[in-house]
Amino acid sequence: MYSLGALMAIPFIPTVSQYLGRRRTILLASVIMCAGAGLQAGARNSDMFLASRWVLGFGIPFAIVNASALLGELAYANERPVMTSLFNASWFVGAIVAAGTTYGTFRMESTWSWRLPSLLQLVPSFCQIAFMWWCPESPRWLVSRDRGDEAFAILQKYHSEGEDGDEFVRLEFAQIQSTIAQEKELESKFVWADVLRDPPMRRRFMIAAIMGFFTQWSGNGLLSFYMKKILALVGITEDRTVQQIILGNTCWGFINAVPIALIAPRFPRRRMFLICTIGTAVVYTVWTIASARSAIEGSARASIPVLVFIFVYSP
């Protein structure tokens, strides 16, 4: 339901983001996620719980898309790759908190064992609502809404450093204006039917669709949602051990994500993507073989390679 909610939000994201701007869309998403977290924490039955997951899933894409866009549009051009990479790596901060919380609550016999982690989902959204008022709006969005004076003031405040700071800001502002003007001109001429009529457009559209599809099918959902069942297949069923493995794997993911986020912009994108794709295929091949040997032999030794490759998958 969470993924379904996120999928159903996608068609509305461009329109809402362009109309409200980055900051107000993030605030809207935070309110939606607060409602979803509250609904989940107070769920009285499975239907209410599933509905809450849909609401949370519907809100999160608005926040992620606009937060990453705002981060990239406020950062210096030479810092954008690192900043956006660290933005993705910061997912593990919340994941570690979530895994640590469930590790502490799984022994509770009351419904608070799952209500408390659900309620804690309110915290990040509340922080965004509380502190977003001090975050500047995207200069790029302001220029697109004919609010150039505000955009220039933000660039001057945050990018005007050093001897040539003012000149840099003027050049950056002119570049944004030129880019927005070109985009508006192309937008007025663009027709969705051109995606299918023009062979180069068909190829670009197909590549973009395939990239998005296979990126989501890289196996991260398997570990996020079915870790307990995966471990049960190799004989690891004790709840405390399962929670320790989940917490340890999440921490390991963060340890890998930060340095990789810092060095990844130094390498060609396609090369890095192919290395990751081939690495993931190798990991899942060995992982599947080890799981099969464990099921056939019923040996605890076969669970060791499975655990190893669960951790190897992260980097």
C-alpha cells in the first residue's frame, strides 16, 4: 500500500510543485505524512492500518522530489553532485532510528510495540514543518514565477562570497533566466505525441522508463519489507537475532553510503551504474544458491553465506 500510494502521487507532483513551489510543497507533504503517521499509530484494524500506509506513501514523493530539487537549486553548481548524493545517503539516518526503535519495542506485549514506532514517524515531518520557514525558496522556481528580485536576493545572500561574489551571482542569475526562458519556449511547442512519433525521443523515453523500472527492482524492497522471511528461510527465526541483523545491516548501509556519496561524483555515471547493476546480479545469484543449499541440506552453515551477501549487497 505504501508503494501504491507513492505511485499514485507521481502524476500530481510536477503540477503541484510548480504551482506551490518547493517549500510549500514540502510543507504540504509533511502535513500529509503527519496525518498518515497519526492514522497508523491509532489504527483499530488492518484496513485502517493499510489506509495509513497509503497516505504515508502518497505524501513521501512530494517531499523527496522537492527536497532534492531544492537542495540542488540552492547549492553551488560544483557542490550539487555531492549534496544530492548525501541527500540519498541520509535515508539511512532515519532507517537506523526506525530499526533501533523497533529493536527496543519488539518485546512489548501490548500494541505499543508497533504503535510507538508508527507514532515516531511524526517527528521528521514535524521538524520540516517547524524549520521550513527559515529555508529559502528555490531561486529557479522564483524566476519561473516572474519573481526575479526575490531570486536575486537569495542568490546574493547565499552565493555572494569572495572577491568576485557579486559578479558570480549576476552570471548565475542570468544563466537561470536564460534556462527558464528556453524551457518555457520548448514547453509551449512540446506535444506528448512527439514522444512516440520521433525515433530519438522514443529511444530517450524508453531508456528513462527502463532505468526507473529496473532501479526500483534492484532488490532494496526485498530487504526492506521481507528481511524476516528471508532469514526464516535459512533457519534464523529468533526475534532478537533478526532485529539485531536488521539494525546491523542498516548501520552498515550508512557506513557505506556516506563515503560512496562523496566519491561517486568523481566517476562517470554510466560506469558506476553498470558496476552496481552487475554487482547486484552477482550478489543475488550467490545469495539464491546459498539459500537453496540451506533448504536442501537443512544445514545452518548455509545461512552464513546468505548473511554475508545480505551485507555485501549494501555497497
